Amino acid sequence: MGSTMHVIALIDQKSRQNGIEYGMGRFRCEEGQFGTFLFKVLPSAKVTKFCHPFFEGDVVTLVGQFSYETVDKVEGFTGFTLNVSVATPFPKPSSGCWEPEEIPLSSPYLSFNTQPVPGSLRQIENCQFIRTKSLINSGYTKKYTESRFRIGYQIDNDRWDNNIASNWDSYPQFFISGFFLYVDNGEVHIEARC
């Protein structure tokens, strides 16, 4: 099942082992609030014209397949691992190095197939939330992990109200895309977009 992530991140750590580059990136989701994720770049990605070289301290747009695994609560760590296919570094600022506060505001944009959990649709104010589950390919092994998501969307959106929301229990799977919000008790919260 395809699961993609797009994010703008400051590269905090990067190392290389057996031709594979590993590291940690940080995105700025709000003023003074950051989230971190792991990434890897396989040798096959580096031979394409879309995966440009990047280094520690660079701010980079990264796109690729993501995996999510529940982790013990670590401040700011999202649990995502990104298998990078596309990397485009930003030009360095005039100071020569990026400060965390200079990272453009960005939250990971996720796209994936998911299966609604029957009876989980809830309305809170002008938003509806549904729990879903997905089998997401692990970032480091050939196994799939069941990941839990909570999808939120505004109910004043005609497309959601008249089409998708009324069919949550009718279809076995939906393709969802939206912004990562936060993780709570191993459940990834997403703000869905039409």
C-alpha cells in the first residue's frame, strides 16, 4: 500500500553506512514548536535527478514513502521514518547556516490508504473525526505494521458531507491526504484535505 510524505526539514543528523544514508530531520509546525522524524536515502534514490545531495545543517524539501511505528514518548519525535525519493535543498541564508526559527513553517503532508473503524465517527463542534487503521510498510524491514490514524475534517465542506462522510461504513478503504497534527497514545492525528 502506498504511503507518501512531503516535508520541509532542517537536517539535524546524517551518517552513512553500507551506501545508505541515515539521519534525523526537524520540521517547524508552529512558532517555537518542532517535530522530528528519521530518514534514509537508499543508493537507488541517489542516482535519480530528483534526489539532490544534502548535508547536516541544510533545509531540504523531502518526499518519499513513510512508515510509522509507535515509540515510547520522546519529546518532539513523531515515530515517522521517511524513505527519501526526492530531495531538494533550499539555498543557504546569507548568514551561511540555518537557525531552527528560520525553517519555513511546515507540517508533514501524508497520503495513504486507510480502513475506517466501524462506529468511530464522532462530531466535535464543526469537525468530524473518524478512527482508521492502515497497514504501512516498515521503513527498515519487509513487514507491514498496523498503524492507527484519527482523521479530522470540517463538516461545512460539501464534498465531505455529501459524499465521503456518508460512506465511511460502505467502503472498505479510502485514500486520505492531509497534514500531520500530532500523535496521541500511538494514534496519528491528521487534518484531511479535499
